[in-house]
Amino acid sequence: MGLSRLNRLTKSDNFAKIKKSKRCRKFLSGGLVFYVCLNGKNVSRMAVVCSSKLGDACNRNRLKRLIHEIFRLNHTRFLQNADIIVIPQKEVMSSADYRYIEKYFLSILKQARILKE
């Protein structure tokens, strides 16, 4: 089961708006860069942006699937709805397993005060 269309950020102009927004906050932890911006809508949305520097397409898509699955399983625990952009860095690829990514993903969302403790 994948991430529903309502929970996806797909347009590049949305990315630019989120990154330039004054309400947007940037977090870095465990090789993941997060841009988190409260959206005031009824749904939380997320996008994963992987550079080709991370490896071949198979590895990049696997990493995206892991991050999408973590978001899908946890977005019902959010206190506030937000737009989230995740940019994995090269150091994530060496230890790209589900538990590692989940640990840092959830810790960043707690730090951003979006996720319940």
C-alpha cells in the first residue's frame, strides 16, 4: 500500500514556496534534511527529493519507499498538519535500513513539535 495522492507534494513550485516560506523550519539529523512548514489544511503532505549522487535508481527508489512508508504509518499521530520535504544525504545510503531511517524521521518530527510524544 502506497502513499495516497492527498498526502503527496508533487509540484516543484510547491517545493519552492515551502523552502522560501518564513514559517518553514529546516532540520538536519542522521543524514536527513527536513523542511517542515505548517500548512493549515486538513491533510499532511510530504515529498522525498533524492539526488542522483545517492546512487543508482534502484537504491534511490528503495530509500523513497522506506521514507514514504514511515510517513504513511505515522501521519495519523501528527498534532498539526504540515508540508514536509525530505532530502536524504549521501551518508544515509550506507545505513539505509528501515529502523535507522524511522528513528531519525520520528525524532525530527518530535523536535518540530508535529508528532505526539
